[in-house]
Amino acid sequence: MLELAFSATDLGQTRFALSPLWEVLTSLRTLHADGVRPLHRRWVARTRPRLSGVGLLTELVPPHGYAPDFLTPPPAAPAPTLDAELAALARTDHTRLRADLDRLPHLGPAARRLYEDPADGLPRLIEEIRTYWGIALAPHWTRLRAVLEADVLHQSRRFAAEGAAAVLRELHPGVRWGEEVLSLAKPDCGQSGSLAGRGLLLVPSAFVWPSVLIINAAPEAVQLCYPTRGVGSLWEQAPVQVPDAVAGVLGRARALLLAQLAEPASTTELAHRTGMSAGGVSQHLTALRAAGIVTSHRAGRSVLYRRTGVAETLLAAAAETWS
């Protein structure tokens, strides 16, 4: 049993945040689990056949048990982009990285290379995460983010109206709150004791159910990843289709942006839909516009992008590759 004692300062520093990297970790566990839960069966069936090029990431995130804590650095903002979190991951201290890897029962060949040369391995890992994101999560991010944001809004209102205790008591059956102590049946997640002013970071996830995950590594804030509300209808709508043939030519990020441009959209809106940074979206759109695949026009204070005839022809020709 892990028991964490809260001071008034810790309660005051308890906050919620969304995290693309937590969704990467929890969704990959779901994808590789032995038994597919009915809730995510449609997503798994669509994603598994297209998943490739993530050998290191798969070695680091087993279906069960410990995954290295450095994979999910504490979100620095309430809703960071994937790029912002990957930038934090790139700054991982190499000593800390090796200490986390030492906790794994076995290191596969790719993980062993990361252990021996973090300076070379971390950029490779980040590229694998980008690949996984583009295949597994980016086509669904608009709906995923909406579900997560709705949960944070609900929990935040309860927090303000009823206090932290009311929220923590009902967060998950495996989480208990009493006498300013948070208790979880997680004996291998750091040492029990005072939070010592670190605070608690609550991160909802669409994939972590039926469990909770916790990172308790001083001096960082404790992170508690819990199942979000409202996932029952998550997969009812069809995802944005990203033909593999187009992704193979343009790259998955640019192919995804094309798929999102069924209607004109701004850089900010596309960043919100895909989880990319606005700067990254802008760079991709600039390249696509130079190639005559998208065009842009000003509408008030916004610049809207839309697909050209070249893009429509390209997508139509590749549509048969999507099944």
C-alpha cells in the first residue's frame, strides 16, 4: 500500500492536466494487451495492422507492470502539445534514464542501445513516438481531447464547489482518501510518506481503465493517471482517414493535415485537432502550399488553408488503401 500524506501546500498545488504522452503510454498498453477490452476493440482492430517502426517504444512499454517514469514528464501546462512534451522528454537526464531502465526486468536490444547511448537513443525514441502518434492517436485526437477536457472541467468544478477531498474520494475505486492521506494499492511506486510540498498532478486518460497509474519520483510532483469519464461513445464516429499510401509519400503528419482539410481550417484549429504545435503545423502547411497541394486565403484575422485539386486527386487515388 502506497500512502502519501498531504499538507495544506500540497492540496493547494493539486491540479489537473491533459497529457499526450500519457495517452501514448496507456494506449500502447491497451494495444498490446492479451485481451482487448470491448470499449477499445474497434480502435485496436483499426490500429494494429498499421503499426510499425516503434520497436524501442514497444520494448519500453510492456502490456503490464512498470514502464519507465521518464516517458511521461510532468506536464508543464494544463494542456501541452505533443511537441512540448517531447521537448521535455528530450531533456531527460541520462542518469535518471538509466536508473529507470534498471527497474525493467529485461532490456530488449533497442532498449539496451538506449541505455548505453542515451544521446543517440533519445532522438530515436522521440521519432518513434511521433510515428506512433500519427498512426494510433492523431486521427482521433479531436474526440479524445474533447473527452479529456470535459472530464477536467467536471472535476475542476467539483473541486471548486466541494473541495479536494470530494474529488479524490471518488476518483477511482483503488484510490482512497482519509485524514489528508492518499492511499493506493501500489506498493512498488516509490516510498510512502509526505509529499513534502510536491503537490499532486491528476491526469485523465481514455485508455488507463480499469486501473490507475502513478509516478512518485521526488522531487517532481506526483502524477496520478486515472480513467476519464465519457469514453463510452468515443469510437462511435469514424476517424479522420489517413491513407497509408499518401502517408508513405508525404509523411504521416502532412497526410494527416490533408485529411483534416476536408473543410478550410486555420493553423491554430489544425494544431488543436492533431496535437501538433502551431509552429509544426505551419511548417508542414508551408511545404504543402509550395508543392501546390494546399492553398490559403485570409478570412478576417485568420488565414484559412484548404486542399487543392491536386490534393483531392491524390487522396481519391489512394482511398482504396484504407480499409
